[in-house]
Amino acid sequence: MLTDAKIKNAEIRDKPYKIGDSGGLHLLVKPNGRKYWRLKYRHAGKEKLLSLGVYGDSGAGVSLKNARRKRDEAKEQLSKGIDPSLAKQQLKAQFYDNQENSFSVIANEWHIKKI
């Protein structure tokens, strides 16, 4: 099991390497020092990899606690027969669709056509 101390003290190597946690969750440490949360899982007989974010305790980073929470949410989706990677893609697409139909976008399009 990982701890915050182990993560912070992870050495930088010439090649990327993984530090395992539990339940398929691991931290990928890149040569540039960045640390990425990944979840390895199987769905429909295929092995898949889900990105859970960049490690960090503050700001936009994903802490160890939040990475484990995201892992548990993905496992819950899997138990319902839902591919978490596909669900993430659909949620992202829905977000961008909503942005494209926002008032400001439509108003700008109207303004351009009327000029």
C-alpha cells in the first residue's frame, strides 16, 4: 500500500515506472518527475487502463485519498457492467456539447451572421 511519504520520496529514474497501491491502482512516475494515477482493470474480457489524474495534494492535483475514491467509483461502475473509461468519455463529450450550446456561443454566432 502506498503512503503520501512513499509517493513524495519516489525517485526519478531514466524510464517511467509504476508503484502499485491496491485494486489495480498504481502511480506512474515519469522521468520528468510528474506522477500520474492509473487504474488497470478488465471489462468485457479486455484489459484496460483508466487515467485518474496527476498526483498532487493541492490545487488541481489528485491526492492519494481521492485516487482511491476514484478507483472505488470505477469499481462500482464495473460491478454494474459499465466501462468506466467509456463513461468518462461520454461525460466529457456531454460537457463540451453543453459548452457549444451556451448562450454566449449562440449569441456570437447570431452576431456574426447579422453583420
